Amino acid sequence: MAARGHAVTVYCRERYPEPAYRGVALVYLPTWHHKYFDTIVHTFFSTLHLIAHRSDVALYCNGANAIFTVLPRLAGVPTALNVDGLERKRKKWNGLAKAWYAISEWLATFCANVVVTDARSIARYYLERYGKQTKFIPYGAETGKLDSKGVLSQLGLETNGYFLYVSRMEPENNALAVREAFEKVSGPVQLALVGDAPYAREYIERVRDTRDPRVVLPGAIYGAGYHELLSNCLAYIHATEVGGTHPALIEAMGRGALVLYLDTPENAEVAGGAAIAFDIENLAARLVEVLGMSEEKRSEWGQRAAERVLERYGWEAVTDQYETLLTGLLGGDSS
């Protein structure tokens, strides 16, 4: 959006060295670093700042923030809300947090000018449960493998010599189940479990509690290193249960990885026959199946995945849709 000439401001919690990134203005505001209040406290302060420093239109993310979209609307700033997935299903939340997300689903249907969903299955859910028409705009990803391999040598990995898992280390993302399935598979292949989470220390300790020397746990990796891992893995394992279109899934597909995905409606929608489904019980068997594939067969899967991302999840197409939506809101169009 910034490259197309729009003035874009993003509200941030964590400090970045510069006040702008690729033409995007960054505004840092305080929050309460608490598992249940981090997001909503920061969004509250961001909303106050937005009202005091008016933008033409605002895009909110995460259904929990639905209630805050009313305030800018009252101040004359139209709002769109990307609700993400069905967050109330996440195992990390207690009963009160799940109740807040359930209420927020309902609030989303009338608090914002328009609701954005990034998966067809989530759009169907809002239509069937609340009778709410939403605007479907998927997430985007780049395509093509990176030639660089610097992070591989740092982690002791070899090209096509490791399975890769990347996600927040939270129970519903099944990092522990992936590690346990991998440990049933013999051979010199490695497993790189990449990720972290701010409020999941106990679960992360369980994931790290392994004596298998083939398992590599480097924590979170971002930027070029992350994309190098996607570009050079034997296969990528996507094991999330909750959410809409997961960025890591389409990013792995876009980099031409052979992808194994947990068989949920949202993940299957993205995969579209260009990746291999599994459930937790048969994951070990799927890993053995991949190890027995020829390099040509694995490449065919990867090429199919990259082509699907190029066709359906390209960033230019996604940006076109957001640009149309947000400029339409300026003219009073909430369709």
C-alpha cells in the first residue's frame, strides 16, 4: 500500500530500530504485557491515538478488538476488521477469554463497517451463524526459493536433510505432537522446530524435553533466515488447528516446499490438492512416506504448491483487494 502512494501507519508494541519501515510510519504505544490483556490494552491506546491523529480509514486485526472499532466510527473514521480465525477455540485461553472471543464474534458483525475474513470456511461460519456477509481477502506470500543458506550452517542443517516446523509454540499448534511423531522415525534426517511464544513457557519446556540429538530448537527466526529454512527443507510440517489462512503455510508453499498439513477445513482450503494431509495419529507414517519419495516426486509437490500460491495468494492481488476495500470505505461503500 505504501509503495502505491498511500500514507500508511502501523501501531506497534515491540521496538523497531527506525520510526519507519519501507515507507510505513511506525507508532509505538504501551501495553500491559499479560497473556489476557496484551492485545486489547494496546488496541485501546492505539484507538485513542487514532482518534487524536485521524486517518482516512482504519484496518483492525483480530476479532477480540471488535469493540474498539466503534470509537473511530463515531469520530468519522470508517473501519474494517479482519477477524482472523475462530480464536475462542485456542487451548491457551481460559473460560473468560473464550467467552470474550465468543462475544467479540457477535460484536464484529455490527461494530465495524465491514468484516474481513481470510478463509472461505471462516466466511461461511459468519454467514451461517450470524447471517453476516463478510469480505474474503486471503493472506499473501512470495514465491520462489532463496539461493542463500547462511542459517543452515549456523544450525547444523543440510539442504533437503531436515523436516521443518514453524509456528508459535502453543498447544493448538501441536509442536509437541510433531516432535513425538518425528522421534518414531529412524534415519539421519533432522527436525527443526522453529518458534516461540510469550506466555507458553511450560508448554515450550515440554517441547524442548527431548534426548533425540536430531531435533533442533533454535527459537524464533525471522527475515531471510526464515525463508532460507523454507527454501531448503526436505518437507514443511504445518500442524495448526485454529485460524484462518496461516501465513507460514502459504509461505512454505510459495517457497516450493513439499508441505504436510494437519487436515482442517482452513488448511485444506489453502492446500487445494497441492500438499499432503495428515492427522496426528498418522503423521509418523507420512514422514516415512516423504523419506521414501524420490527427489523428483518431492519437487513435483513443491512446484505444485508454488504454482497454487502464485495463482491465488500473490501479494499484488491481495493488495488490490485491500486497496479497493479501503478506498471504497472512504466513499461510503461497505460492501
